[in-house]
Amino acid sequence: MTFNHVGYHELEDLARPRGAADRAALAVSGDDPAAVAAVADLVNHLGFDPVPAGDLAASQALQPESAIFGIHLDAASMRRRLAERQQQPDQAA
């Protein structure tokens, strides 16, 4: 799972070449390692840094009201926010 924590209208505006200092990250989660790798390759090809976000159950981190939803982060910031979320108790209602 990816792409749902960024607006479709932002995909073109935020895309940057590999290595660009202002390249945004997109989290990628899934249960099938081959599928996750394929999606990560697509994310990279589209101009974003893919950041592993765990299995499909962990994809809650990509949902509305999460620490990464609707904001633009670089890969290091994305990894940090995802790690912080894993350290917090589950706040699902």
C-alpha cells in the first residue's frame, strides 16, 4: 500500500529526480516482499523515495489522521515518524 497518504494532485508537483535534496518520500507497506519491491521501484521511478513501512497491518500509518498523512516528508523524516508511531501504544478506536 502506498499513495494514499499524498494527494493525487501533488504527485506531479512533488516528484524530483533521485538524489534531489527536496525529494519527498512515500511509505510502502505490504505482506508480499516481491510486491513491496515492485511498488518501491515504481515509487522511485515516479520521483519519490520509497520508505518501507512494514506489513499490510502496519499500513494504518498511511491513513487519515496519522503522523504522515497529508504532509510532505523526506525519507529520513518519514522513517523517524514511522518509528515513533511504532513506539506509541495503539490509539485506534
